[in-house]
Amino acid sequence: MTYFKRHIFFCLNQRDKGEDSCANHHAQAGFERCKARTKAEKLAGPGGVRVNKAGCLDRCAGGPVAVVYPEAVWYTYIDDADIDEIVESHLKNGVVVERLLLPDSVGR
């Protein structure tokens, strides 16, 4: 068994010069919500889920973005309900939330 079953990385990058970035789309709030929900669901910690901050993940056009490993599933989200669904469906039960998937064609 690996130390963590899953990692979810949230891009919290803030670009200079007014360029669009995940930080402009409330990424910090999504990160904090996910961290709180994984703790409340007792998913956090060894053998479970690790919620991580990340710098630029280079998919700014879809921001805010998060990626779950080891599956390499990329999400975009809007609000607390989206984060709750990712936690419940994917992080807890291993079921990808199809409606929140970030299309492969979305980049910087």
C-alpha cells in the first residue's frame, strides 16, 4: 500500500500583470473546503487522502483546477457543492465526477 491512497492538488497560482489564474477564481476557498471535508469524512491522513496546494498547473484557461492522483483526473469547479461532490464521489468512493472533468484540450 502507498502512504496516501490519493492526492488532490489545487492550483493556487496568482499570475502577475492581470493575467487570468486560478487564484482569481476562488481557488483558495476550494482548497480549504476540500481540506475541511476530507477531515470531516475521516479521509485525511496515511492510507487516505492528502489535499495539497500547488503552484501553476498550466491549465489556467479552465481555472480553477484541481487534479487527483494516482488517477490523473483533472477537475474544474465553481462552488462548495462541486468540491463536496468531488470529495464524496471520487476521493471517498473512487467514482469520477464526469460533469466536472476538465477537457483535455484546455491549457494555459
